Amino acid sequence: MEKTGASHEETLLDIAEQGEACATGSHHGRRSHHSDEMKTNLVRRLNRVEGQIRGIKGMIEKDTYCDDVLNQIAAAQSALNSVGRLLLEGHMKSCVIERIEAGENEVIDELLITINKLLK
């Protein structure tokens, strides 16, 4: 699902759709195995990011000084990156290990593609 010239928003949408597919089990019939504590932590962090995005939108609507808006965007990106790192760590420690142990070595290529998307 490699897109050339995709906007940052499209890339985030792709990642979100993949996460949704994984959570619903529609991505190759697999599901995530997050503990309730991990899900609560991830949802709490994402709610915070969502609030930051709404705040940034409000800043734009109020003609807030550009540098202040840019700093808030950087903070929101950092928070979202933090969610991605937590999810990636959990994925590697559970899903990836399980699939390698099951002989599904293609998970390495899948993981590399995902890491490359996260690092863009």
C-alpha cells in the first residue's frame, strides 16, 4: 500500500485504517492482544492528541501567532509519535514474536514497511 507523494494526513489515515483493521481482525484475520491497561493508556493518549488538534484548529480560527501554532503542532506530533512507539513496542513483543515462532517470517517485511511509514 505504498503511496508516492501522499500527504502527511493521508499517511496518518492509512496508519489509522491499518490500526482499525488490526483491531477488528479484518487484516489477515489477526487481532491485537493488548491488555486492558495498555488499551486504556493508548486511548487516553489519543484523546489528549485529539484535544491538542482541536486546540490547534481553534488557534488557527482565532488568528493566533504562527509560531505559537507551530509549537502546538510539534507537541501534537510528538504525542502521536509516542503512541506509535508504544504500540510498535507492544506489537514487536507479542504479535511479531508469535508469528516468527509460528514460522511466519513474512512478518519481518511487514514490520519493516510499518517502521518506514512511522519514520516518514
